[in-house]
Amino acid sequence: MQQQQAGDEAEVFRQAVLRQVEALTADNQRLLQSVVRSERRFRTLAKSVWHVQEEERRRLARELHDGIGQTLTALANQLQRILDDARGAGNLGLEHRLADALELTRGSLHDTRELSRLLRPTLLDDLGLDAALNWLARTLGERTGLTIELRSGLDEQRLHPDVETLVFRITQEALTNVIRHAKARSAQIELERRGDVLILRVEDDGCGCDTQALADAERAGACGGLRGMRDRAELFGGRIDFRSRPGQGSVVQLTLTLDPSERNDDHGR
Ligand SMILES: Nc1ncnc2c1ncn2[C@@H]1O[C@H](COP(=O)(O)OP(=O)(O)OP(=O)(O)O)[C@@H](O)[C@H]1O
Ligand SMILES: [Mg+2]
């Protein structure tokens, strides 16, 4: 009799525990769903901020090109005409001063156009990644003396505009780091697509660095450039790996699974 009663109590207890476990599981499920929803909302929000930033860069780039750029073009033309007149008048001193002013104006025009393109290269929107990366490699190479080679397996294939912008910005940031920190002779940009996975590698033959110290610095909130690259990649479900050893160069790698619904189409271009 007592044994029967103990058995019943154990069963009641077991049922109560089971109910509690079920309730906890349901709670956890709800919490998980809410975290997933929040994460999705956060990504959407962060992507919107990113779109606004890119749009602002586009506007500034246009303003520089069409505003200051056009004024400097007009000024250069004007100076050229005055210089031609001065040559006719045989005033050598004035001729030299005008030639200097013309050279300065042309230099400023060149810098303004380059700055405008670095802010947002129209090539990226018009012709896509291969053309824009080629231009970036050439421009940074000419400016710094670094030999920058591009190897792309994309064959000028177009990707979703957001992905093209992401890859361009990460390459730009990685090359800026090479120029600022690596003391490298050459750098290589490699772009490869394996099915739906896109891989970008920016590699240099420079001085490298201690990645352990870097990881500590990153945890302490430093390394804004690397952090920014990681954050942007994560917005698209991608990943950044930074590998480096003192004296043995560095590699920044972006691995990104392309969203099949966002492949290749025209996307309002
Ligand atoms: N290609 C590289 N070669 C050598 N060291 C590098 C390279 N890339 C990054 N580093 C090291 O990693 C550190 C962090 O880079 P990160 O881009 O995060 O910051 P930063 O370039 O110093 O500043 P910023 O926030 O302006 O980008 C650099 O200070 C440098 O020491
Ligand atoms: Mg940096």
C-alpha cells in the first residue's frame, strides 16, 4: 500500500518535472525566435544605415565631380587661353607664372577627380567589380609605387550591387592597410567564385604583424579598420579572416555565400 502510494507520488513528481521542462523548452523556443527576429531587424537597420552612407558618398562624389571639377576645368581652359595670349605678347615672366598656375589647376583637377572616384567610382555602378578593382589597383599603384595585381575569375560577371560595393570597400580598406602598415613591394587582389561562394583575398609581401597582439587590441576596441570590415561582411552573412606573421606578409580574406535570390540580375541598374 505504502509502496503504491510512493509510486503514485513519484509519477506525479515526474509529470510535474516533465511539464516544467516542456514549459522551459517552449520559453526557450520563444526567446530564440525573438532573438532571431531582433537579429534580422538589426541587420536590416544596419544595412539601411550602410545604404544611406553609400548614397551620401555617391552624392558627394557627384558634387565634387560636377561642382569643383567643372569649375577647375573652366579655370584651366581660361588660363590656357590667357597663356596663349601672353606667349603672343612675348612677356616671358608672365608666361612662366601663368604656366605654373595652369599646372597647379590641372593638378587640383586631377586630385578632385580621383577623390571623387575613390568616394564612389561610377565604374562600379556602370561596369561592375572587375573594372572598378582594376581602376583601384592602378590608381593606388601609381600613387604609392606599390605593384598591385588583380586576378579575377569573375569574367566581368555582375553581382548584386550591394555585394559589389561590399567587395570594393573591403578591398579598398585592405589595400589602405597594406599601404599604411605593410612596407610591401607588391600586393595581389584575387577574386574567385566557387558555386555560390565568393572569395576575395588581398595579399601582400610586407612586414606582417603579430595577430595575437592584434586580437587583444581588437577585443579592447582598437582596430577600427579590421572591425569595420568584419561588421560589414557579417551584415551579408560573410566572414573576414586576417592572417599574418611578422616578416611574412598578410592576407585578408572575405568568404561570402551569395544569396541565390540576389544573384547577377539587373537590380535597377
Ligand atoms: N597589411 C598589413 N600589414 C601589416 N600590418 C597590418 C596590415 N593590416 C593591418 N595591420 C596591422 O593591424 C592593425 C589594425 O588595422 P586596422 O585597419 O584595424 O587599424 P589602423 O589601420 O591602424 O587604423 P584605421 O582605423 O584607420 O584603419 C594596424 O595598425 C597594423 O598594425
Ligand atoms: Mg586600417
